[in-house]
Amino acid sequence: MAKTLVIVESPAKAKTIGKFLGRNYRVKASIGHVRDLPKSKLGIDVENNYNPQYITIRGKGPVIKEIKAEAKKADKVLLATDPDREGEAISWHLANILSIDEKENCRIEFNEITSKAIKNAVKNPRPIKKKLVDAQQARRILDRLVGYSISPLLWKKIRRGLSAGRVQSVATKIICDREKEILNFKPKEYWTIDLILKSLDDSKKIEASFYGTNDKKIELENSEQVQSIIDNIKNNSYDISNIEKKLKRRKPYLPFTTSSLQQEASNKLGYSTKKTMLLAQQLYEGIDVEGEGTVGLITYIRTDSTRISDEAKSEADKYIVDKFTEKYLAKQKRKVKNKKDAQDAHEAIRPTSVLRTPTAIRNSLSNDQYNLYKLIWERFVASQMADATYNSYNVDIVNGKYLFKAKGVKQEFDGFLKVYSFAKITEKEVPDVKTGEVLKDEEINPKQHFTQPPPRYTEATLVKEMEEKGIGRPSTYSPTISTILSRGYIEREAKALKPTDLGFLINDILENHFADIVDVDFTANMESDLDKVEEGNISWIKIIDDFYKPFKKVLKKAEESIEKIDLTEKTDEICEKCGNYMVIKHGRFGKFLACSNYPECDFTKSIINKTGIKCPKCNGDIVVRKTKKGRYFYGCNNYPKCNFMTWNQPIDRKCPKCNSILVTYNTKKKKIIKCSSKDCKFKEEQV
């Protein structure tokens, strides 16, 4: 019979931990939260100190029954939920259900799921930290008061299924504000003049760009100005007037926080925040590693700290010296200051042991797990390594009164770049030239440019913005983005996040009637107040009261002033079933066509966006379609009879090599046109 019952959240975590503990322990999973506010009503007694009316979550009855039965058999119960506010709250609810005194030493905590960490944790139980529970409870109640007050109003005034939330509404506003900037942007013309110069004996080449004169930098604004400069420099020699050489250091990146992991996984691996956190959870909870058994491969994944333990540093240092020699070890460890609003409750995200190299455990991981683990492992090891060093060159080249500049770098020591394969290494070397040397031009390339609007947010840049502005916390970034995507307030266009018409509409209503809810500073200050609750500096009831009393007045005013909005749009298309006009309606998955004679006629069909380009396989129309996950692609309207599809936008040009349709996509610097046929290698690039 088990003497000690250990309760965790997930079955995967229970399986891993169970292997580390002996026969005297029984490990069971609560499978997440066991109690929550009811879905059918507000569930908060606003007249009685905002008392939350928790109920058992539907479907959790059998799980709770099983846990209670195991608890009766055990001499002791240890609550081993995640080491954060939400985990503390789950433990508090479990203690309540099992009639455990929260002041007893019933709670254990660990930052990684390894044998040593688990065995150490069970030896050092502690009471439940009620201040952490209060902070989580305050967040839950605030979100419920906002969501269950504004959402019904949106249902009544617009349509059912809409929602508003304390954090999701601010995230939507950030994306809408950026889109307005883009729409209002007025491009400005500017020019550059790039040169390819060579030595008089043609043995060396150097690239340079127009700077101005010796006195000042000159902005090139039009073609006349550019042509005048070209006329003046043509057929003249170019004299190297000055060469400046500096040794520069490139410091290693810090280990990952939740935010920086989501950003880097998006930028380097193309993973969504949701996918990143799902994979990271798997690596944290435990993987069956060949020859070792099930073990957690990384530390806890919800953190805003870059701190690492002395033990982890020592192991990394020894690995670096043994593998790469001592010169690759950082001579002095960086003293890192976390942001002032960082909770710093846990270490950074790192491998539980650097000795489990990505190559060593490759066969135990899926491709996606391997890619993410490699990213985390390399980032951590690199963070403990020496700086990379470069010689940077700035060369001044004079032609008459005009000054041109050439820049370049040459790597002297690779340092942490020896390990961190995800870092960009852009080297443009300057040839061995000397002051006073005379050059001649091989090419003069004037180029017209236009200033570009600010880019749309991607998941990575939105997470960065939310973190910098103090909106939400590590555990909320991914679910916030998933929510506003699923509600149809924003959509993906390639990797960019773009507001929909519905998103603009909801944002305008909230800005006009609930200014505080979508105010960035207000939301950030609320997060700060929740931290104060955790620190014990303020009562959670006061936080709620200070928010709710003025909010209730604003809500009443909004109910009276917001007029009902009809989102349907009339079209010229005729219903195939009854002959009435079709109208455009908004559903959970976007716009669709519906009969105007509803409910007498329930005919609906999807809206087809034609590209105007014919299918190369059957001569049907290529149309824009969307996957279930919201990603756009281009396919034939005769599907499933014709299976032509491409992820890239087709253009009305044929491939000069194989006569297939050409498609186009943009990188950060170039527009790429390539053949849609996988067997054809034709490609052209436009700057």
C-alpha cells in the first residue's frame, strides 16, 4: 500500500515522476484544474467581497473520486502541481477537495523533472502559499468580470459568440493600431548610389555606398540630384582617405525566458506560440530516452527570468572546456538584471543536463521536439561561452567633394557561435587596401527606394511587444493569441497578423465605450497590482473593488448608448435554393454567403475569392482558400476533381523553362518569383 500520494496535473508528468519514486509512493494526475467558476453564470458574489462560487469542473467527477480514494489509502498527500500561481491555485483547490489544511507541509515544488530534483522536493514539503493563490484568484475574477459583462453586450448589439477579455482586447488593439499606421502611411522617395570599385591593376574589388561630402551626410531625394552626382564622379579616380579598424565583440545571447523562446522558435523554426509551448511542455514533462528511461529534458517553461543555478553553470563550464578548450569559456559571467516587473520565480529555460546533447538523444525525439530541444540546448550552452570577436573596417573613399563609405567585418574568434547555429553570421569582408590607394569604378548603381510602413506584427513580435509593455505574463501570451485568432478578430496573412473587419469593429466599440479595458498602461498597471497581491502588499479584494465599481458605471452607460449593429451585407448573388438575394454574414470561421430569406431558407455557401488566374491542370479558376488552422493557400475551384494547390500567390506569367504557372512570395529584403512545379528549379529575385 502506498504510504504517500503525490498529485500532479498531467498523466505524462505522473508517469515520469512515478519512475523516480519508489514503491512507497503513488502518483496520480488531476488532469489540470479540478474546480473553476461556473460557465453558465457570473459565479462571483459582487455584493459579498467578490466571493468566487467555485464548482467542480464538468467531467472531473471520476478523476476526483479516484484521487479521493487514493488519498484515503495514503498516510500523506503531497501536491506537486506546477511551480507558479496557477499551479499553486490548483494545489489549493485539491487541498480543499481532500480536506487538507493548507497550512500543513503538503506542497512540493521543483523546477525540473529529474530524479535528483524530485527526491529533493519530497524531502522538503511546505505549506500552500496563499498569497500566490490570491494573486491567481484576483486575475481569474477580473477576467471573469470583464468577459462576462462585456461579452453579453456584444452578443446583444452585434451577434452571439463574440467575446472581450482584459488581455485579449489589448492585444487586438495593438494589432489594429499597427494596421491603421500602415493604412495611413505615406511613402517618401529616397535614392542610394552603390559602387563596385576595383584597384588599378584589377586585382581587388570593394563595394561602397554614397555618404555625402566630407562636411556632412546628404540624403538623396530625387533622380535629378542623383544624376548630378553621377555626372560629377564619372571618369574620376577614387582615393582611399581613411581606414578605421576596430575590434568588436558580439556577446552571447542570454538563456531563454518563455517570451524569448516563443520569439526565437517563431523566427528560426517557424513555430506558432501554441506549437512551441506544446512541444516545450512535452520536453519538460518527460521523454523516454534510449538507455535512460523517462526523464524531463528541460526546466520549467513558464518563466520571465534569465537566472540559472550554480550547479547548471558548473556542468556547462566543464562541458565547454572538455569539448572546445578553455578559451571558449566566458572569462567573466555576465551579471544579468531582470526587468523590474519580472517575477524571477524560476530559472531560465535550459536543458536539465548539458550532457544530453541534441545529437545524443536525437533518436528519442520527434523532428519538432528535436528542433526545439536543439534550440534550447544550444542557447543555454552558448550563454556560458566567450564572446565572438570581429575586426570591423570603415573605409572612407573620396571622389572630388563627395565621400563614399565601405564597411565590412572579419571574424577573429567564433566564441559562442561555435555552438549557437541559429545565430545569423553575416560577414562582408573588406579587401586588403591601404590609405592613399587609388581605385576606379567598375559599376555605378543608382537605386530608387520608397520608405516602407511599419511591418505587421507576427506572433514573435506581438509577444515581444506584450512583454515590453507588461501586458499579461509568460503563461498568457500563447493562449491570448490563440483566442483572438479563433474569435476571428485577427487572421494570419503569411506569418503576419492582420485585423479582420470584425476585429476593427470590436476594437472601435471597446475604445469608445471601455477605454480602460483596451488601455495598454491600465492593463500593465493591473499586472503590477497582481504582483503586489502575491507579495502581500495589497489585498486582492481591494484590487477587484477599485476596478469593478467604476467599471459597473461604464458598463451601464455603454448598454444605453451602443446601438445594434447589423453585420449582414447584401450581394447581387442569387440563392440557388429559393431565388432570393444572398447576403454576407460573419461566422466563427469568417465571412460566408447566406440566403436573405433565413430562417425560411437555410441555404449557405462559402465566399470564393478568385485570383483571375486559370488552373494549369484543368483550366479552372484558381481561388484563395483557407485551412482549418486559418492558413491561406491557392487551389483550383474544381477540387476535388482537380488537386492543384500552392501556398504561394500565383501570378499571370508562365515559367520560361517548363510553362507552368509562376508564384511569388516576399522575404524581408527580396521578392522571389519561382515556378510552381516542384520539378522545376526556375527562380528569379527582385530587390
